[in-house]
Amino acid sequence: MRSLLVWVLLGLSSPSWAAHGYALWGDLKYPAGFAHFDYVNPAAPKGGDLRLVSNLRYSTFDKYNPFTIKGSAPAYLSDFMFDSLLTGAMDETASGYGLLAEDVEVSSDGLTATFRLRKEARFHNGDPVLAADVKYSFDTLMGPHTSPAYKTLLEDVAACEVTGERTVRFRFKKPNRELPLTVGGLPVFSRKWGMDATGKAKPFNEVVTDIPIGSGAYRIGPVVFGKDITYVRDKAYWGEKLNVRVGTDNFDSVTVKIYKDNTARLEALKAGEFDIMRFFSAGDWARRLSGKRFDSGELVKGEFKHSLPSGFQSYVLNTRREKLKDPRVREALGLAIDYEWMNRQLFYGAYQRVSGLFGNTDCHATGLPAPEELALMEPWRKDIPAAAFGPMYVPARTDGDSSLRANLRRAQALLKEAGWEVRDGKLRNAKGEPMVLEYLDSSEGGVRTISPWMRALEKLGIQLSFRQADFALYQQRLDKFQFDIISIAYPGTNNPGQEFADLFGTKAASTEDSGNFSGAANPAIDAMITKMTGAKTKAELLPACRALERIVAHSHYLLPQWTAGTHRVVYNARRLAMPGQMPPYAPGETWIINTWWKK
């Protein structure tokens, strides 16, 4: 599913049309009438080709519809082909600027947001983008054939109403500073997408290989179906001269190549078969990037420092499994992770340990809870781990005065409290059942990082096995929550909101295909998410965020992994030119794809 833009718009002053956008907590960086974003080159030439490689965990695609549940869509399709009412800037947070929408009006009570569409906005088939198309897109995404994450994100949207040919109003069930921008960030597609020759629309789940009718800067070009795909710049793109689009979308074509394994990708890069490749493996980055193209300066290793939230990449423990229901067991499993050894021996010192849900943001909790946090938590004390009322959880270390041996002794004591003791060389419960767990992954390379943890758990009498599944089976098991432990790289956010109901909400815990992989079902968590989404000021938001972070961290649903403060990218310096320093909040390779150009 395409990740929704989190550029929040709502202002609480008297309603007025604002042609260029809104900021969540303060003033917009860019005033009305601005010429272009600071991080682009407005004179960047158009033309040439960009050759990418897919970093997705699956190696193929079988549909062009990125919104339905079943199947896999090509990488980048949503971003290239579907414009939204609003878009954000990569050098500020919590802001939004008009794209399809010329203006937005938010009512003084915060219960409606009305968007006025630009008259020049067009779909790829030449049709104007109308309010009826926005409503159709919203209703379709809220329908039965799309990811339940949409329903969770939009749960407090009461309706989408057409109030004029180019005017659409969203009504909200309650005031929520995030909602106007959430709906503003939804992809908009034509009502004609999926219609047959007679004008009859198919059920959306049957819209599979129909070419999407979007309004974005690119269309689908040549395709080797299931393998490679090329997106071709629409030279009649309606929005090319908008200030939010000046200096972007500079390549005439963007080809995404797909390789079945990491070794093949690396060798293809060295052979000059594509222009950029982002690296997530510290080992590859440190030891496997060499050859004549690197020696000549054609291929360059670039580390671009960013200011993005660190996210919370984690091992996820499925608490629906009986053996993982007890938080003491989950904490004990985390104590067996020797991260400091892994960072030295496997990661070349390239990472920092993940800490909580909101690292590198104002929402991150540290030390003891503030009085405002305690006031939110106290009514739910019986549902909150006692430790959450003390210092913020910090993952156990294995360096300095700490050691893995000492951590394992603590783990053993926790397991004994939970009713697990070693008998006949295996950790068993009162029924004599052994503690046998499975780690599920779609990548064979995952066994390398899991092996040290497996060895440490053996010392506790716990058997952790590694199970590799092809991506289709892996995704099916995730959708139905048929796993013990998985690894998820959760993105971070400066402005958390309703999406956390999909990640940790009680309703999502029993909804197949939701994002609540841990099975967290705690009314205290639900209450903190409600407080977050209902916050009218940043002073109200921060205590709710930090209380949520404390509860989740001390519940040990997630065992923190690692994060990096840079984007590691190899790029072809002879073919590509860049517009200067990377903006601080640029996600991944998006900056390159959107703003670089062909030399």
C-alpha cells in the first residue's frame, strides 16, 4: 500500500481560502506565491533516462493496481502515477502545499475540510480531475477490496461529499488536526479506471492489469511483465509549471530493473546496468563495492546525512501465540540480543540501536514520565506495565560494565517467574512443553543476523529456528498472522496519528491484513492513540506520544534492532547531476528520483 502523506494542514483560525497550504504547529516555510522549493534546480534540463533497481523484498510483480490486497505491484508505481490534493516539502515537516487542490478551507470547528481543484488538472487520458473522481477514489479505498490500513487511517472521516464540479468536502466525526492532510494525501484516480468498453466498472479487486488512469508526471511505458518496468514522463503533464513541481520529474524515462537476489544486483551495479542503488547492508557497503567503475570515479559511494525520524525497525513478537503472551518471556528474549557484538562484527559500527517508537523526534520519551504523561497513564494503571511509570526503557547493552552473560541471568530469572525452567536441556513450562519458536523471513540473508541471537537463546534452553519462505507465502502468513517472530522496518514520523491505531490498536489486532503484527490489544494504548489524534496543540500531542511510547516499549511487543542516520547510495557520477545538498527530510532515494537530472 502506498504510504499516506503526513503533511498536516489544519489551522484553527476563522475559515478562509489559502491557495498555497497550511502548517500543523506553526508557519509554513514557503509563503504564498513562492517560485519553487529551495532544494531543486529550477533550470534543471529535462531528458534522458534514469535506471533504477528494485529494492523490494519480492522479485516480481503481477498487477498494476497498488491498492488492492492480493498480488504485488511494481516499485514506485503509486508515486509516479497518482497525484494527490496536497503534497509536502522535503525540507520541513508537518506542512502541505496544494497540488491537485488549488485551495483548502478548514472549518473553525475542525469538522470539515473543503478542497477546490485546479481547473488545469488532468488525468492521463485527458479528462479533467473532478470532485467526483476524488470521491470515487476515497470511496474505493474505503471499500472491501483495499488494505484495512486505509479504513483505520480514515476511521474518523464521516463522508466525502461533492459540493461542486471541482469542489469536494470531507466531513469528520470529530476534530483531528491530522485528518485534513491525511485526506489531502490520498491518491486520486479516474472513475474510468477499470471500465470495460461499454462503460461498466469492474469490481475493484478485478482491476489488476488495467493501466492506471492517474494524473501524475509519469505513465507506464515498456514493460517486461513480472520483470522490468519503465515509466515514461508525460510531456503534457498538467502540473509541470506548478511551484511544487518546478525542478522535479526531470528524466524522460525511469526504468526499474528487478533481480532475484542481492548478488545479482551487486554484479549488475558493478557492470554499469543502473545508475543508483541504495544500500541497507553494512557488509555490502563496507566490503563489496569495488571494481574499475569505482576506481575511475564513474560509480561513487555517497552517504547523505538526514534528519528523518529514526523509525523503529524491530523484531516483532506475535502475542497471539500462547508462548509469547507473557511480557516477561518477551523481555527475556530481548535480553539475549548481543547488539554491541553484532554492530562490531557484522555491521562495521555503522548503526545505532533503535530506542522506542519516536527516536530523533520531539515525541521521544526519556527518563521519568513528566506530570502530563503520568496524568494520561494513571487512569489505565491496571493495563500498563508497572515499569512504564519509571524510567523509559533502554535496551540492555553488552559492553562496558554490562555483559551478555549478566543479561542471560536476568532473562533466566524472568523466565522462571513466568513458569519456564530448564529440564532435560530444554526450557519447558509446567506442562512440559518446550520453548520452540520460529523466525520467519523472505530473505535467505536474514539468517546471518539472526544466528547470534539463536546461539544465545540456546543457552537459555530456547530453540529458535530460521524459516525462509518465498515472498508470496511470507506475505500470506503475515496477512493472517501465522508466525512467531518477524522483522519489520517501521518508518518514523514527526507527527504520529491515526496510523498507530493500525499498528497497535485493539481493533486492528483481530483484523487480517492489518499492520498490527504484534497483536497488541490494550485499552491504555487505544486511549493514548485517541489522545494523540485529538491533540489541538503540540503541547497536548507530546505527552500522549511519549506515554504511548513508554507503554509499548515496556510491553516488549517489539525487540529493537538498529538504525542509521544516513542514506547510503551508490550513483553514477558520469550520467547524473544533483541540485546541491540533500534536504534534511528527504526519504531514501526519493530526492534523487525527484530532483536529479541527466548530464
